[in-house]
Amino acid sequence: MRLPMFSTARILPAVVSITLVSGLFSEATAAPPSVNYLNPAGGQVGQKVEVSVDKTLGTAPVSVWTSAPGLTITIPEKPEKGKEKQFTVQIDAAARPGLYWLRFHNAEGASEIRPFLVGTLPEQAEAEPNEDMEHAQKCELPVTINGVLAKSGDVDIYQVKLKRGQTLIAAQTANEQLGSPMDGLLQILNHRGTVLEQMEDTLWYDPRIVFTAPEDGTYYVRTFAFPADPNSSIRFAGAASYIYRLTLTTGPFIDHSLPLAWHPSSTEPVALEGWNLPEDLKTLTPVITESKAQALLSHPQVGNWLTIPLSTTPVTLESKESQAEKGQLLTLPATVTGKIAEPKEIDSYRFAAKKGDKLTFKVDTHMLGYPLDAYIKLFDANGKLLKEVDDPRRNYYDAQLDYGIPADGEYRLEVTDRFQYGGYRYVYLLSIQPTEADFSLQTTEEQYTLTAGDKPLEIEVTVNRQSPRFNDDIEISVAGLPEGVTCEPVVSRLKEKTEKSVKLKLEAKADVVFQGPLEIKGVSLKDKTQVHAPTAVIKGISPKRNTDRPKPDLELPYLWLTIKKK
């Protein structure tokens, strides 16, 4: 299965809230918005949230772009003293739970895009002091707490009451979706202060604890953090940017779905695996998201939401045959969801292929947030090992193999964990597809500023001709430009200077003013159905992670262009 890239359809603002902030700035101090983080970084469906930025909203008038509909954002015309950095977010009652991206912009430029999470549970703000059990903040379940480990050594503690046998899910969101530069830890303590459970990393750097109360009583959830980029300090870390959302619930909570991907033509719901799921919530029908590359699983009664990739082929489930000597029979092309449920387990799949077939074997798991370190082996009909793959390249931990079939016959593929681990969350998405050449594009920046009537703006676009090498000429152009702005298309060709990168040159007449999405696209001149938009690394939300298994920097297709007067 080839997971689709982001949609190349025009990326338009879903919500634009334009408000005048009179008298706050003069022309001499005109400045673009500058935002590193939002606090709080989310809210509940149907509620209004007061949010602050860490730096500045910029010179009026200020507008806000969001990646999907569902949010109405208002910046006061005359903010009260001390509230110049604040705005409100009204979350529609019909808004989909999930991750939204916000960008603040004005005539001078724009901020980087920043995340805002929409959840289903009631919300509560952290209240200091709450650093010890005596001052632990009381919480009514279920709840999502918006907190910040504001200074070095900071510890936050929350108090909950549980009945014997109740299962509490404590899930922190910080580094992974919010970009907080923290490596958070969670602990469950009893009334004596004894640590009953501790978890550091579940979803990369973000911890989750699933705890079943052994007796009725009061329990404490304690959180603290180390820096995501380790340093020489040996104490707990903290800063104004250590923002987190902590969900505490004894209600339904999803870990993964079966299958792990969804084909748009499917009419069947997917099965849910998690905790505290009643019978009527053990299946859900996915809803395709705005990106057209994922599907959303959510429900008002479920304490979290989950996105799963869209598949280009129907997705089947691993059967008991995968544990048999011959293995589970697949018909190619195939996409399968499986699970290494026990340590040392090996899942086996067999399929027929012809001499000369070029196939791509791919296992997605690490990038989906699961702990399996996929390891695959390919055998022929006689049991001869043809190829084995662990990590195909540096800092990429999902196994992938491109292989040319040497003879007609039946072949067998084994999937296991590299270190022979296994368990409830060791799920994977296996795809066996014909190998296809493709390409991707990347820009060095996520936003650009052009001064009207001044020198042209050059935008460098990197061309990645993926293995097997994509040989077609690729035309790279800009769409949606306003009148008075020009940019000639550029063609990337093999064995020329433009093979690996091109430069687009934008020029604007002196009277042009513009703020909006920058719509660059690359089109194969041989097969015009192969169209891709470039992505860019989002600065300030992709901290370098010096771990054994770092996750690649966050890249998104939401580019931005500001054209301002000279």
C-alpha cells in the first residue's frame, strides 16, 4: 500500500478572523505576528476558550488562518491592559475533534503555523500551587487539563478518586503534537505517596499510563519533565514553553483500530482496541479529514481521537493462518493489519509472483506511534532466504524493501520485532505493492515575504526523485497568485542543474498587497496524474530529538506568501 501524500487541491483558509486593534502600534513599529506557542493549546468541542500567545499578535489588522473549518477566532479591537496577547477561540458544536493548525498574519508578514487541539472532554486549567500531595489539584473525571511546567524543577500533581477495579487512563500530549520541548513523565501514586505506576515514553516522548485501582481511594497523578534535547543537568526541567494537555478518564479510550488503515470505498466500520470500551463503541466508521490523506475516528463519549491513514487498496486483517507453517495466503496487491501479540512471535504471509515483478514490501508501525521495531525476511518456495531488512535508512525505523522477483513461484514474507518483543500495542500495517517511481518536493521555508515593486523573491524547491529513480520531467509552478504577480514555471530534468532543485522567481507590481496560501505544485509532464505539493519543516515545533530512535522533523504542506508594500 502506498500511503497517499497530502492533497494537491488548493489549500484555502477555512477560518479568517480579521479584527482591528486600534492604536496599539504606529507605522514606525509595524511588525508581523510572532508566535512560538499557544496557552492553552486546545479546548472542548462547543466551548469558547481564552488563549494567549507568548510573543505578539503583531500590528493591526490581524487575521487568522486555520487548516480546517470549525473554529471562529476573535481578537479584541481594544484589549484590556495586560491582555494584548490574548484572543478567543469559539469551537463549533459540530467541529471535528483533532489537530488544527493556526497562522496569524497581517500586512507585514505571518507567524509560523501553530497547533490547537480540539477534544471531547470537559477542560480544566492547571492551578498553582500543585507541586506536592498536600496541594494536589482536585479533578472530577473525565477531564482534560491544560497545564505548563513553567520553571526548572516544576512538578504538577492532580488528585482523583477511584473505585476498586476502575481503569484510569492518564495520557499526556506535549512534545508529539504541541511541539513542547519536553520529555514528560507520568506517575500514579497512592495516598501514602508510593509510586504505583510510572511511564516515560508511549507516543514517542509523550507518556500514557493505564492503571487499574486495587482498592477504593484517592490517587494522585504526578507529572514532571526532562528536556527533549538532553543536557548535562540532572534535575527536572521547565519553561513557559513546557505546555501540555493531560487527559484523565475512566471512560472509553482508543489505542488503535483494526485495521490500521481505511480504504475510502469501504462501507464497513473499523474495530477499536483500547480501554473501557462498551459494546456500542467497539466499532466506528472513519470520516475522511480535510487533508484527504487520513481518516478520523472519534465519538463524543470517547476521551481521545485517532487518525488512521487512507489506503489505496482494501485492507485485510491478519488471520490464524499467519501463525501456521505455510503462512497466510495473500493476493497481490495486498494491505494487511497484523499484531505481534507475544514475544518472539513471527507472522508469516505467502503469495504468488512472477519473474520480473518489482515489488515494494513496507511495514508501517513506528511512524504510526507504535513500539514495534519491524524486521522482515523474504523467502522463496524452497525456504531460501532472499533478503532481510531492518531499518532501510538512517532515522527511519519502519522496514521497507524493493525487490525484483527472480522466478515464477510462491514466496513467503515474515514479520517480527527486531528484538523479539511483542504485546498489545505491537501492531503494524503491511503492504505489498508493485514498485512505483514517484517524487516529492520540499521548500526551505514554510512562509515567504515579497516586497512589491522591489527585487524578485526566489524560492528554492528541492526535488526528491524517489527510488526507483523517477525519470520524468517535472514542471513546478505556482497557482492562485493575485493579478500583478508573476512566476514562470520551471522544469526539473534529469542530468541537468534542475534535477535535484529548482528556483521559482516571483515578482510583484508596486501596488500589489497580498496575504494567503502559497500554492506550489509539481506535475509529471509524462503522467499528469502524478501531482504533488511541497512540504516544509515547521520551525519551532520540530525539536531535534537525540534519542536512539528519533522521529523525523514535522513537515506540512501549508506554505504562506505575504506581499507587502515597499
